[in-house]
Amino acid sequence: MATEVNVPTLGESIVEATVGEWLKQPGDPVKADEPIVSLETDKVAVEVPSPVAGVMGQHAVAVGDNVAVGALLATIEAGGAGAATPAPAPAAPAPTLASSPAATAGQQAPASGDTPAALSPSVRRAVLETGVDPATVKGTGKDGRLTKDDVLAAAATPAAPAPSTEPVPTPSVAASTGRKEERVRMTRLRQTVAKRLKDAQNTAAMLTTFNDVDMSAVIEARTKYKDLFEKKHGVRLGFMGFFVKAACMALKDVPAVNGQIDGEEIVYHDYADISVAVSAPQGLVVPVIRDADQLSVAGIEKTIGDFGKRAKDGTLKMEEMKGGTFTISNGGVFGSLMSTPIINPPQSAVLGLHRIEDRPVVRDGQVVVRPMMYLALSYDHRLIDGREAVTFLVALKNAIEDPTRILIDL
């Protein structure tokens, strides 16, 4: 008796997903609640578990297919691992073909299925990053399929002399031209990011205003207390904790920056849910620090650290990325000197942080060197006037340059 596995409910307003990767192949033994397929939604990758134990049946959809909530993904057949044994049976007639190397290669292709289209997304990504030719790598996965570890191991191993049949098809062309191309389907997350960013440009009257901030006081405080902070709270003291707290204070002073336009109405929030841009393997994700204005610097740092770890693991939940009243994006960690960030609709503003570098500035009539950072506030001019945007940045600048203001809420 077969049990159907259907696309689960994916969250509010999400009605379909894209099949990202099959984690189990037909014939594989499956445990109850073991993930069998990864689905890519507009926000995160979701692993679908098997409802029962048994043997993986046929896939009803292929990698890259769009599937609606409730659609059939696959079936789980009753039985044990023994059901997977009939697959190797075609190996019996191999002696009549073994004399030809080309025949041997042809025999392996159907078993492994590792044509470019059949490689899993993680393997394709590893191939692109390392430049390894998948045709030259022996797979160690089920039925000889390539795994990500196979590709990484091949990239770390000095190239061995290729078989006589290998140089004929493509390497000679690559060697003569030195030019390669690869087409990879955009993930659903990247498609959604592209659409939302373009919609933001088309809808909002976006404008960016800049300021700079002297980071001396924050750097001094961080250097002085970072060891004690980590010992007490179990998390490193970074700069984002200071900026989130300072932003929350500035949002109270200039509530329009924390608001949004809804039709012909303006919605003002008396709370601050701060979205923080976090880098993940599948792209940029923006989880939300709920009620950030009520958290301490330690609480904020713990939340951000947890988001960063789970973003890399792909375990962020969709509800953790919904909402948000204001966004902070830190391009400085990648070396950005200055940028004009795009707002995250329906929010009305986004703060861009950049790298810290020593620059000459005038203090008390003297030219001195200070660690300076450029700040950029992109905002929807339909709601936020220039005066309000500048007032917000100045309030933020004052709090960072004198962190005591954060402690006494000044």
C-alpha cells in the first residue's frame, strides 16, 4: 500500500513552491519524519518529511517544477530496504559490452543519472564554484550519483591523467578558448527578491541621504568590555547591537521612518520590529528582531547570532521573516564604502551601514584621524520628508558617537 506525500501548507499567502532537491531517490529506505525533498518558497527552503516509514516510491514531480499546496510529490511504498535491490539487475548483460570503454561509460550514465540536468542543486553549485568537470568525477552516492563531497574532494586533489576517451569531447575546446558558460535556473528566492526590489523602485519615490559617524567611542567600549560581555552573555559584542538600539531610539523620535503607506492611509507603529539582512547560501534573507526596542544590547546580539547560524544551516522559519517595520543592512562586512540600499516593501526606510576606515577629520580646530563610517538612509519620499530623514540620521549619529545616550535613552 502506497502513502501519498503532498505539498504541505507553506505559510500565509504562499500558495506554491519550487522543487529544489530530492533528498531520497526511488528505492531508498525512508524513516518516518525523515526529509525526502526540499522545496524552495519565496522566503526559505522547506524540507518535507515522510509521513510513514517505508521505501521511496516514484517522484511525481522533477527538480525545478513548480508545485501548488496540496499537490502530489511522491509516494512511500510499504516494505523495507529489500525493495531497493531490483535496481542493479541490468548489470547482468555487462560482459558483452565490457570490452569497449565507451560502452562502459554509457552503461554508467543511466545508473548515475549525473547529466548536468540531473545533478542536484548543491552539486551543481559546487561544480560552478570549483570548476570541476562532473564527467571526470566518480560518484559515491547511491547508484554512483555524484555528491557535493565528491566534487569538493576532486577539487582538492591534483588532477590525475585523464582516460584516453576523456580529452576528445570538450576539454580541447576549453583549452583553446579558455571561455566557459553555465546556465543555472534562478531559485524561487532569487526570483522573488528580483521582483520585490523592482516593485519597490516602481512604487516608492525613493531617495537616499547620507551622513558619517565617528566610531571611536563604540570601538573603545567594545574593546574594553568585549571579553566580559562574552563571558556573561555567551555571545560576542558586535557593532549591530549598538546600531539596532540607536535606530530604535531614533525611530521613536521620528515615527514616520517606522511607518508605512497602506492605500490612502499611513500606518504608524509604536513598536520596532527590525529586519536585519543576513547572508545565506541561497541568497540574502531578512529575519526580523521582534520588539527590538524592548531588548538589551545582549538580547539583540544573541538574536542576530542565532539568525546568522540558522541562515547558514537553512533552518530559518518563514514566520521569522514576516513583517518588520524598519531594515538595517550591513554591507560593510563585505567591504562596501558607500551604497544606496533599496527599501524592503511595505517598509518605508532602510539603513545601510558600511566599512569603517581611518579618515582625517577636524576636531576642536585640529585635523585628526578617526575611524569613520558612512551611513545611508534610503526612504520613501511619499511618506518621509528630507527633514525627517536627516533628523533620524543625526539622532542615530549622536547615539553612536556617545553610547551613554543609549543607556539613559537620550
